[in-house]
Amino acid sequence: MTEPSKMEPDEYQQSHLSRSVRRPARRRLYVIAAACLTAAAVIAVVAASWLGTRASIIKDELQATIDLIPVLKGSISGDKPQEAIAAANQLRAHAAAAREASGDPLWTLAASAPWVGANFGAISEVARSADDVASLGVVPLVKVYESLDWGSLLPSSSGTNLDPIQDASPSISTAAHAVRASAERLYRIDASNLWPQVAEPLKRAREQLREVTGALDASANAAQIAPSMLGADGERNYLLMIQNNAEARASGGIPGALAVLQLDNGKLTLGAQSSAGDVGVMSPVVPVDAEQQQIYSTRLGKYMQDVNLTPDFPTAASTAQAMWEKKSGQRVDGVISMDPISLGYVLDATGPVEITEPELLALASRGLPTQLSGKNVVPTLLSDVYAKIPVPKYQDAYFAGVAKEIFGALSTGAHGDAKGLIDGISHGTSEGRILLWSAAAQEQSVLAKYPLSGSIAGPSVAPAQFGVYFNDGTGAKMDYHVKRTVQLVKQCSVGGYEQTSVRITSTNTAPADAATSLPAYVTGAGAFGVPAGSVRTNVIAYGPVQANVETASVDGKKADFNAQRHANRPVGTVTVTLAPGQSSTVELTFGKIVQHTEPNVVVTPTVQPVKDVKLATEEAVCNQ
């Protein structure tokens, strides 16, 4: 066995010294490492605290901007431009503070970190978008609003000053572009892995920006085409159709009174007046596409009273234009449609209109008012006129005279609350009671983006949109006495496809003795095979593009129905006849629906407020 080596004294001393030196060094390294770790922890805590402070600032500032929105809206709707500007400036200051906080170097560094960085980046983008919307959208638009004189934008005997609209157009277009760019940035963010407390505000910001973008785009488009449509580039002539809701048609009611509105640089005058009956029978008929002719018959192109059996207003309007030209020799540049309810909204703003025409006063002397207001114009035009004036020719004359008085008051600038008048027209438009078509292709391409066009296909139609329309089959004026509700019912999906039923309930509220107590012109007196006092209606339902209409029932019992297609949308039609006091519920079910967005429904505007007709969507209980 080898003996252990023996260390010399000098070697032993050196080894012992080396170990003695290494121990303090190691201890110092431990101390330094501990200090570094402590420093790192302190830095992390400070950084977290700093980021928390930044987050709190961003949250508070963005909340402040949200709180100012109703203040801003109230100032604008209350016609208080100075208060609106003050609110807009405060909103911009809060949005800028939120953006500044999110631009902090530490926040920017955190946004680049793995896993959690996307959350910081999303918050930064929301703050940036809020600042862009405030500074590039809200503030410039509020300044435009301040510069507008609402009264000068409305028709008058001396013309309308269209310069403010034309001057505002570039600012509105720029604001729309800026807000749209912000919305697009937010929609590019992948929210699938974000924290809930970040994903939810992002979702709300997207929704709000979508609404703002839509409103700004509409304003920009209006500023683009409104001057020319108001006659800035030369006189424009529009055929005005007053639809009578007492006899239902898909877009509202049978066309009754007709007139030509002339607009020359904003100056409004009422031209030739007539009625749908005076236009007569078209022979040969005005051509209409085969699809719609199959659904609604050749009557679409034969009678002015039936041009709007189709719910597609561009078709109805272009057909009416052709009929008017053929009858009168005058070509019009577009068609405007209104109903008595929307005339009531106008009168709410203008104030009552006095009847001054001697012929009209003579007709009114039979028991009709000589002063028309927003409160009495609907029952007067849709009911009382038939009870007091039994001769259809004089009924038409009364309708035409009332239209002349109302638009005469507008043309002289007697429009009371100017902004209220704009609100009234907007109200009528939102309910589908005011529709507009232009014969100029470029203008119509802009109008087609919005419900104002009354289109059943194209960019104005939501992906999962349904439509419920009513066409009178009585040949009379009984729809004044019919109350209706429309409700969508989301059924359980089948084979991965959505299914939705459209439930339509109608009630004939006419008195039990309607056959004798109501005028024969109102009941139809059985002339078209419908007993006097009863109401016959063709109930028409449209589904979304590519879907199918599969079943129909009436009062819970399977019923026959006509299934057709219009613009690749399924169309189902059921005919219902109601005696006085009778109710009936039609239900049509649509399947193979490929759209997975929330459904909505558009309805024929009737005598009732649209909000009372459309009920909240119901959802069926499905087994998972």
C-alpha cells in the first residue's frame, strides 16, 4: 500500500492561506449576488408599481372620456355649440393623457415581453385610438357643427345656402378616414389570449368605434352628394309619392297623392300635382325583372298604385319614374316617398299649418280640421277623410291640397325649429317612412349603402337580416284598423346551420258592425271577394341570403305558402283574412342559414310606431 504523501511545512502554509483567502471572496460573491437579486426584486416591484400607476392613469383617463360622451351629445342635441366645444376639448385632453401614459418607455418595454406583452400592447392601441378619434374626429366635427347655421341649410323661398355643407365636406371626410383607420387597427388585435380585463374593454372600444365609423361615413357621404341633389349644380325635379298606410303596400302604403318637388340651389317649389289614379293603366306595362314579376305579378309595372307591392324601393321608384314620364312627358331626377306619419313628424317641428286654399277649405267644411298638426294629421288623412268625403276624386284632391299646404310652408321658410325639423326627418327615415332614390348612378350608389334607399339587397342589408312586409288584398282602406307585431324566434341549429322563425300576429280592431258603420270605400264593400269589415293581407317574409324558407303555420297549424326567391333571398308568402275582432299568428321558419351574426328584422311601416311592431328576439331552449 502506498503511503500518503507528506506535505512539507511551506506547502502546508500556502494551502491553508489559499483557503483562507477564498472563503471571504466567496462570501463577498454571495453578498453581491444577494444584493443583485434584492435590487432586481426592488426594480421588479418598482416597475410593477410604476406599470400599475400607468395602468390606473390610463383607465381613469379613458373612463373620463367615456363620461364626457353623453355631455357632448347633450350639448349638440340641445344646440349649445360653445358647451359642445368645451366638452370636446376636455375629451381630447383626457384621451391625450391616456395615450401619453401608454407611451411610457417602461410600458413600451412591457408590451414587447413574451406572454403578457400583448395585453400591454392592446391597451396602448385602445388609448392611441381614443386619442385619434378625439383629436382627428370629434374636435374637428364639433367645430364644423359650431359653424353650421341649421336654418340656412333648410329650404326657403330665396334658396338654401349650400356653402357650409360643401365647405365642411373635406373635414368630415378626413375625420371619417382617421376614425376608420383607428377601428381597423383595433380589429387587427388578436384578442383570443388577452386577459379578460383587457379583452372586454377592447371589445367595447371596437363596438363604439364601429358605430362612430358608420356615423362619420354617412356624414361624409351626405356632404358629398347632398349639394348636387339639392340643386347646387342645376335644378333638380323629384317625384313625391305620399304613401297611404290605410291600404298596405310592402314599403308602407298605396301611393296616393303625387307631386313634383323642384329644388334649385336649395330653393324648394312645388310643381305639378296629381294622383296615382290619374296616371292610369300602363300599356304596355313598364318592364320589371322576372324574379319580382313572378312574386308580385305584372301589376308592378301596370299601375302606379302597385309599384310598391315589392319591398325593394329602387325598383318601385324607377318604375314610378318611368310611369310619370310616360304619362306627363316630364322626366324626374329621383323619387321621394313619405307617409302621413312622417308628415306628422315634420309638422311637430314646423308647427301647425293653416289650410288657406278655398277649394280645400270647402272640402274641410264637411267636418275636417282647417289646421293640421302633428297630432291630427294621421287620423285626418288615414281615417276621417273617408268618413267625411265619400267621393274618391275629392279624397285625392284633399290629399293633394294638404301636401301642397305643408310643402308650401316649407318652401317659404316657415319651418319653426330648424334642427327639430331635421330630427323629425331623421326619425321618419329611421322607421323606413321616408325613402329616396336617385336616377343618377353615382348618387344612387351612395344611397344604396343606407336604409334610406329602401333596398332589399346590397350594402345596406345586414348579413342576417329578415324582412316582413304587408300587401293589402282587400282592395280598401282597412289597414288603419289592423294592429300587428313581428318577432324573430331563434330556433335550435340543425346540422351546423342556424334556424330562425318569423312570428307575425295581426288583429283586426275594427268594430263588430264595421260592415255597416264604416264607409263602403273603407271596407271595400266586398268588391274583391272579401266580406265588408274583414281584412285580407298577403304576409311576406324574407330571409337572409342563401337561406331557405322551410315551413309555415297559421295559428299553430301547418299551412300552405308560396316559396320564391328575390336577390338570392328566400321569400315566403301566406295570405290571411281576419273578421272584425279576430287575431291570427303566422309563423314562417327559415333554415340553412349560414350567417352566424345576430339576426335583425325590417318591417313595413304601418300606422303603429315601428317600435311597437317589432318585439324583442326570442330564443328557443335547446339541448346541448
